[in-house]
Amino acid sequence: MNTPHTGTARSPVQVAALIVGAVFLLAGVLGFIPGITTAYGSMGFSGHHSGAMLLGIFQVSILHNIVHLIFGIAGIVLSRTWSGARYFLIGGGVIYLLLWLYGLIIDRASAANFVPVNTADNWLHFVLGLGMVVLGLALARGTTKSKIGHTGGPGTL
């Protein structure tokens, strides 16, 4: 039985933004769970003195976890439309690439390392940033408004 198109189908770029947003949200939540985050008792609000490590690898702080939560919520909300999803993936990816560069430039033992970041964080930020930009560009390429119905297509940018 055929049902009329309701405009609720998600385009590939929307699905990608939803998944990336959910991963960020999960990372933010996991950063607040002792055991998954090692040295949980040494977690600071911000700064390089926070000794907490997500999965024992990535240096985190309360601020760092909040940033992950905000990015996660943003990705989930923006995945509702084609243009929002594309904006989240490309814009968020650029932000993470800038954060990667920032992490390479700063003295990690200084107050400038307020997020905080370590070497593992830096390279994860690079991979996330590059991956998000590539997903945003590749999955949105060639998509037309007629292919994606009423989900906020390219004509709504």
C-alpha cells in the first residue's frame, strides 16, 4: 500500500548529523561517569590541571564535557533540516579543526589550555573536524530540493 510522502524522511546529511550529534552527546555524558572517566576525582571545571581522562586517554574537564553535550544537542536539533544538518557538520567541523590548531599552538602547561586538551584530544579533534566537513560536503553534494521533500533543502540556506 502506498502512503503519501509526509516530508519526514531524513536525507543522508541529516542522518549523519544526527549520528554525530548523538556521539557527541554520549561523549559528554560518559565524561561525567566515574570508571569510564579515570581519575574522576581530579576533574576540574576547566584548565590543564584537570587530571580526569575519558576512557583513560582523552583529558577532560567539566567544561570539556559541557562542550560535548552542547555539540551533541546542537547536532540532534540541527539534524531536523537539511540546511541545519549541513551547517552543523561543516561549521562544527571547522570549529573542531580550529580547536585542533589551537591545541597544537598553545603551551599545554599554561592557562591557555583552558578546555583542556592533550595530544590524543588534538588528533581526535583533527579527525572529527575533517570527518565532519567531508560528511557535510559529500552528503549534501548533488542533493536537490525535489529529492528531499520538505526537510529544509538547499534552497532554504
